Amino acid sequence: METAHLVEFIAFTDTLNYTKAAEDLFISQPALRSHVKALESEVGISFVIKRNGVLELTPGGKLFLKHAREIVKMADTALLECRALSQNSTALLVGTLGYPVLEEHIGAARDSLRSRYPEAQVDIRFGYSTHANLAAIVEGKVDMTMYPRIRGVDESCVPDDFGFPSEVEVLRLGTEKIYFWVTKNNPLFEKPEITAEDLRGQSLLLGNTDNMVSAGGKFVDYFKVAGVDIKVDHQPFATYTDYMFSTPHNGFGMVVEALHPTFRSRKDFRMFSVEEFTVAADMLLIYDPSAFDDIGQMYVSELVRRIQSSELCSR
């Protein structure tokens, strides 16, 4: 049942004259008759009857007119409300990797924006799969995402330029320590202390995104400084759990400690650091500002303000 046909029927009942109603509606008389007939066919009753050469509404037609008016009014209200909501709302998909620092800022920024602009609605969904890469932003898979950037051997402090395209904005949330891990099927699992030498010849399993390919070379350099050669195996992973359970018996992985604190409690999973060196990751939030609508821009501005004023930003 088309709302436009209901509007035409209501207009027709004002005069019960097809010619006059068609002129007022700027449609042809045959079209109007056809639309009214279509409504009658759908409802299964006749709306009008001719008495003494004059059209009048049947009892069923009068009842249908009442409901038609209500339906049109509801449709108009829904249209106005939805348009208003659309103009004052946005939906964002954020790849957080479960990083609590970012999630705290995200919620606080939304609350702050809502307090200042009560009509503004921000619907946020979190994407916990492997979106922590530049391609996810460039291809529009997420609106913003965490990007743990592994520092190189010679990078003792925050670099001046992270090397992203000019259209991508970068916010630093802090610095976290990188840990390594093995699962129970690795012969090193029960060893009290695991050194770089213990990992000689083993494979470091990483994802195959650009940032993980770059990180792989950096990890190789760290182990070389310790006099150890390792292999790097880049594989596609849908989730971190997929990554963890894909590790071969002579392989190990890496993890940002703050991202997966619950892993420490697993009996089949062991996190560890090696004594010879420490690897740091700058925790970055990346996004393309041009991808946001007006409300999205307002929200991101609030988020940026909170992050930049946070003590964590200067760590």
C-alpha cells in the first residue's frame, strides 16, 4: 500500500469528484481512478457508491479514510523525525583492538559531546578483528582504528613523522611494551626463562598487513643485535585468536601487553619478555577526517581535544 495513493484518496474524498481531485493533484483522472481502485482491491471493499448520480463514501470507505489519514500523518511524522535524526547523528566503526585507554576516551568524548549538544547522537560500534592497519582506513573498512607502531632498534623516542599519507590524521595515545608469547605446544613453554638465544631459528608469526610486514623486519633487527637469527612468517588472520591458535610448535608471537591482559591467565598461553632487549610500540589512533559527516566531525574534534589534553598523550 503506497502512501502516495493514500494521499490521493484523501484528496479525492474532499470533493468526491475525480476530475477536480485529479486537477488539484496534478495527475490524470485515469491515474487517480486506477490508484483508488488499487487501494480498493488491496483492502477488498468498495470505497464509494453512486446514489442519484452522486458519489458518496461507503461505511467501509469512511473507516478506511480515518485510517488513511492516521497512516499519512504517521508517515509524515516518521519522515520528519528520521530526517532530523539523520542530520544530528552519525555512526562510527572503530577498531580498538580492546585497548582500554582508547575505549575510555571514546566513551568520555561521546558523553561530553552529548552534554554540550543533547540533540547530537553518536552510535559507536567496535571492531575487534584485524583492522589495525592503514588499509582499513584507506578502504573505508573502519572509520578510525588503533595502530600499534613498533619502534625500530634505533628509535629510542617518539619519531617526528610516523610516515602516514597526508590525508590520514594521527593521534598518539601512549607507548606500550611488546611481549612475546608461545603456546603449550612449543618446547619452550615450560622453560623458566626464555632468552633471545632460545628463540634462534624459530618463526615469529605475524599478520600480512603492511604494518606487520614492516614490524617483521624490525623484530629481525632486534634479534640480530642480540646475535640471533629468527624467521618471520606472515599469514592472514581474521582475529587475534586465529593468530594465536595458528602458531606452529616451533613458533612464537608478539602482543601489546595492554591489549590482551586476560591472556596471562590462560594455561595454554605464556607471555614473556627477553632480557637482551625491550621492544616498544607507539599506540596510535589513525583516521581520515574527510570520511566523517558533520556530527562525526564534531565528535572527532571532541575526541582529539580529550586525547591531546591527556597526560597519556605525552608519555
